[in-house]
Amino acid sequence: MLTWPEKILFAFAVAAALYFGYRNFKKVYLVIRRGAGEPVPQAEMWDRAKQALLTWLTIRPIWKTRETASVFHAMIAWGFVFYFLVNVGDVIEGYFDIHFLGTGFISVIYRFLADLFSMSVLLGILYFLWRRFVLADPALDYRENVKLVDKVRAGGIRNDSLIVALFILFHVGFRLIGESFKVAQQGGDLNQPFATGISAMWSGWGAGALMVGHHVSWWIALGLILAFIPYFPYTKHFHLIMSAVNY
């Protein structure tokens, strides 16, 4: 659990992130409002919403091409969907001296899935970093007949991909490391095999050092989320949320 100064500081950080995020998301909303498309009929709204949610969760369109890349896309996408719950749980545990979702069977499943998805996201991100920046996959380049704005021609998409990939890598990575500090304090957790494996690195650390490690990791993991919120509307990865609107 956070100290009172940490709780106050985090609350101010959340307020700042929401303020600047609201300003930038509003710009996107105003751009969309300029469109001349017909509104969805009220009678179709519920069916369209269900179809959009199903398509978004199954990431159905991406399975049509590049099967290997699609598998790693799924590892990241499904992991991040689950991470909405993980981040909420981490904030709650930061403010209150409780175990998120209790200590029973549901908690066991939650901790196992959080641990599993953490590793799946990390592996997926490492694959895409390797694919874009080491292999330089030609499939990621634009064809010569495609007109590009100056920022994209100068490498804007490449830079954006690096920013987003590093954000995910450090956000999820430090969340996993933070859990490993907590596991080390508890003496192990069979329901978190990856965090337990990492916790072996902290053997011999005192209780105070483990607590500091957990707090620092918590701040980095969630602080990155807050820092990324205002930037999100400017990234090409904005489609992760907006794609569902197309359906």
C-alpha cells in the first residue's frame, strides 16, 4: 500500500493526465464531428455494438494475413484487454490495504492470468521490436506510389512505433518486476510462476529493500500509463480503441 504522500501525489498525477488527455481526445472528437456520415439508426445500435465488441475482442480482421505476426498481435491485444483489470487492481491495492479480488479461487485465477498475460505481452513486443528494427521487414514499408506527409516520410511512424513499444515493454515489465518483489516478500506464489522465477533474483534482500523495489516498480508501471494518456490520440496505435467504432 502507498504512503499518504504517495497517494496524494498519484491523485494529482491522475488529475493532470486526465486534464491533458481530455484536451487531446477532444480534438479527435471534433475532427470526427466534421464528418458527413449518417448516424447509426437507434434500432441497430445494440446489434452493432455487440458486433463491434466481438470483432474487437477476437481481433478477427488481422487473422486474414501474416499468420505469425497475427499470433503475436493476439498475445499483446488480449494481454492488454486483461491489463485494464490489472491496472485497476493495482491502483486499488495501492490505496487500500486489501487483496484485489480477495484470496480465494477467483484471486488464484486472476493472479495466474495476470502473470501469464504479462509474459505474453512482453514476448509479443520483443517480437515486433525485432521485426521492425532488426529484421526491417519490407512488409512494414510503404510502396513507392504511396504519398506520405513529411513527418511520416522523415520516419514519424517508425519513431511512434518505438515509443509505443517501449511504453508497453516498460509498463508491463515493471508491473511483472513489482509483483516479483511482492512474491519475494511472501516467500513465493505458485500461481505466479514467472514472477516467482524473477523473485529469485532478490534472494537475500531485506524486507525494506523489497518494499522499496515494489513501490518503485508500481510507480513506473502506472506512471507510464498516466504519461501515455495525453499522447495516445497522436499515435497510429489509436486504432486499438477506435477500430471498434468502424463496426
